[in-house]
Amino acid sequence: MNQEEIKKIIPHRDNMLLVEEAEVVDEVTSRGKITIKGDEFFLKGHFPGNPVVPGVILCEMMAQASCVLLGEKAQGKTPFFTKMDNVKFKNTVRPGDTLESECTLTRSRGAFYFVSAKGYVNGKLCVSADFSFALLDGDKAEK
């Protein structure tokens, strides 16, 4: 699916829509892609003259790619991170790279979803993480 189709599932918009293409492989697996162009807001200060995608942004990219698995369940709701575990950064992601995420839904319980994700550039593992998020109605999220 393209960004317009992704926007029908997740609420993220520019500048925080961090997945350009996504595909639902099966009931528990999704893949996402984003090419780092070099002019993204998160690269301006990280690091001048040596741009590297921040780790927290890599996690967000993988999380957004995983949310497409929820399809219609996610419409009208907001996915909030509840936990990140076992986060490991193996290689940097830089301008010109295409991060390809592979996300596996390991379980769900009520509004909570648990995902294991990996991000690759040219087949080389760059980041891996286990995380959970809660899918909440916008008006039920605490302010």
C-alpha cells in the first residue's frame, strides 16, 4: 500500500508519517519501507556533517509499519507506545538508505498489541526491538 492507503489506517501525518510503503504479508506479519532523503527534520541536528537517523525514529518507523496489520481496528484510534524492550542498534541508517521493516505481531490482549520488529538496509540488520502499544480512542487517552 502507498502512503494514502496507510493514512486510512494510522493517524500519523507529515512530518511524523514515517513509512512510505507497507504490505500485509499474512495475519501476523507486515513489511514497511522508507527511503531516507536527507532533508528530514530529525537529521538537521543529528549530526551536522554526519547525518544518522536517530534510534528512536527507527523504532517509530518499525512501529508504524506494524500498525498496518490492524487494518480497520485502527481506524479512528490512536496507537500509543506502552513499552520498548530488547532494542538493539547494529548499523547506522543514513541519507540514501532504504529502511525495510519486518514486523511480527506476537500477541494481543484487549487494546494491547505486542510486536517483534527488525529493520534492514540492503539486507543488513540495523535495528531490532520488541515493543507494545495500546490502541485507544482519541478521547480516552489521558492528557
